[in-house]
Amino acid sequence: MLSTFRLLLTSCTLLKNRQDACSTNNDFSCGVGVPKNRQDACSTNNDFSCGVGVSPARSRVVANVARYRLLSTAAATAILVALAGCVSPTASNTDSTPSPAATASPAATSGHSGNHGGKGGININTAILSELDKLEAKLGIPALSNKIQASRPYGKVEELVSKNVITQPQFDEIKDMVTIEDVVLTGEAKDVDFMTKMGLMKGHLIVAKELLDQGKPDQAEPHIGHPVEEIYADVEDQLNERKIPEFKTTLIKLQDLVKAGAKDPAQVTAEFDTSMQAVDGAIAALPEAQRKDPKFVLQVINGLLDTANSEYGAAVANGKISAIIEYQDSRGFVMYAENLYQDIAEQVAKTSPEIDKAIVANMTELKTNWPTAIAPPAPVKTTEEVTKLVKTIESDSQKVLKPAS
């Protein structure tokens, strides 16, 4: 038993040294990671980890607990207490103490989380990069999404300023858009959120396939990486709840093949098809009637287009497409949104023919902004024009969601 505690004390010291080094050297791999494939996140000085997930220190704790699971209950309890101390937050570059994990207020338990739907607050502690890009697009600050993620956790939203992520005037512009409170989704809102996230995966894979077909595996790889590095962890609990077979390893296998240069096109194609089928299978876990209901699907479409709009806003700076990955992200999301609308267009046309015509016309016009997966030399449309089209489609869809009495 004494040897066990000596090993624990050594492990604890190593973990604390690791944490101290993180805060001193700005090694983002020590906490919630920033995907290294983000175009604007690459750095020769900082060690970015590859995805939102469990920190290395916490992973080691889990491994140690498993190693000593055969010890007596009293010993195990003592070990857990000791290990918990190893990973307690150390001093960081903030002057305030993070509050305990936020819980949803009763009023929020049935509302939409704001993820991908443009409503409610963006949780700066848990939101994926595509969601944080809405803040980046709003403020026009390159790589802001990564900066927000790298400075987690936040005890209050004002720490965006105290941690020097943004300035006070910039915070004032977005303070109504951010939160640290978790919202527990239920009912249809939860299903919309789930299918929207699956739709984001689909959009990433769609544009990745285009790039692979054009012999651009280096550009395709980030879009294969995003579903597993950003989205999967965010939706994993829902996948388990819905008893959907795990497919993270499938996505990783495809990513590894493409990272290696996609040297065997036939193998890459086979793994790509398997990955896409896995995402389709997850979507199919929702009731068929729901997946074919225009009122449900239009909410998903609005979420996808809202995220596409934010990604495009983050892609364009000074009248140029400066972030190619975000341009391609937004293309994939718009393409899948259009695919979804085609599946319900006939139903919408039967009940609301004028609204159907308007949505089709605006969707067609919106698509012209992304002529190819390879970004054009200059933007086809301004960010303001893209936003106007997206908002018009959303406004028209609301007439189907909430018809006039």
C-alpha cells in the first residue's frame, strides 16, 4: 500500500509540473485542445492538441484508477481523493476563480441551446469551433475561435476580457451572445440539435470528397478531421443515448489515410463511404416521420445556414478570402442544407407554393457564392449579401414553421 501511495505522489508531482508548464509556456495541449488542422490555428511555437476532449492529465488519472481497481474500497477512496488533487485547476492568467460547472436553469431546460441555430447563448466553455466562429465573424478577429477555446475554462463570461482574449469594447458587442451556462435540451429541440450536428458532419465530408476527387488530400484532411475532432465529442452522449454504434474510429481511420496522402484511392473511397454511411445511420436513428417533416427539417436547415454564414464571415477579411478552410466549411454546409430542402420541397410546394418558390430562388442564389470547392481569387458575394440571403430564407421558412393565423 505504501508503494502505491509513493507512486501516486510521484504521478501527482508530474501532473502538477505538467500543469505549471502549461500555464507558463502556453502549451494548449494541456487542456481542452484546439484542433491542429484549423488553418488559422497552426503555430510553430505552440503545441496544439488534436481535438476537444479529455486533457492528458485527466486521461492519466483515469488510467491510474483503472490500474488500482482491485484495491480495497478504503484504499481506492484514498487514491481517488489524492488523484483528484493532482488535477485540480492551477493558477491561470485570470484574476478570478472559476465557478463550479454551470447547470441549466429550469426555464432553459426545454429551450434551444443556441448551437447552430442562432438563438440563445454560445457556451464559451463547451461550444465547438464552428459555433465559436459566430463570435469570430461578428467581431472580425482572425483565429478568435481558437483563442477562446485555448483560454478555457471560464468562470464568467467577463473573463474573455480579463484573460485578454478580447477587449472590453469587443466584449460589449457580443456579451448578449455568450454564456457559461449549460442548457439541457429536451424533446424536439434536442432532436434538431442532434440532426444539425450530424448535418455539420455531412457538410464537412461532402466538401472533403470534392477536394479528394480533385487530388487535394491536404485540403480535404481538415474537413475529415473536424467531425471527429470538433463535433463527435460534442454529440457523443446523444449517440450513446440513442444507442447508435460508435463510429469515431471509422472517422479516424479515414483521416489517417488522407493524412498519409491518400495513396490508395480505392481504399480511401471505401473508408469514405463507410464514414458517410455511419453518419447517415446516426441520422436514421431519428423517427422517419420527423426526418420528413418540413417543420422539423427547416429548423435544421436554418441551423446549417446560420453556421455557414458565420463560417463565411470568418473566411473573408479585407475583401479577400483569407481563410480557405472556413470558405470550404460554409460551402459544405450550404450544399447539405440544399439537399435537405430538396427532400421536403414537394411537401412545402403543396401547402405554400409561393414560399417554396422563394426558398428555392434564394437558395439557388446563395449557392453561387461557392462556385467550386477551391476558393476563387475574390469573393463572389460580400458577407453582407450572404447574410441577407440566409436571413431571407430563414424568414420565409418561419412562415411554414409558424403560419399566419
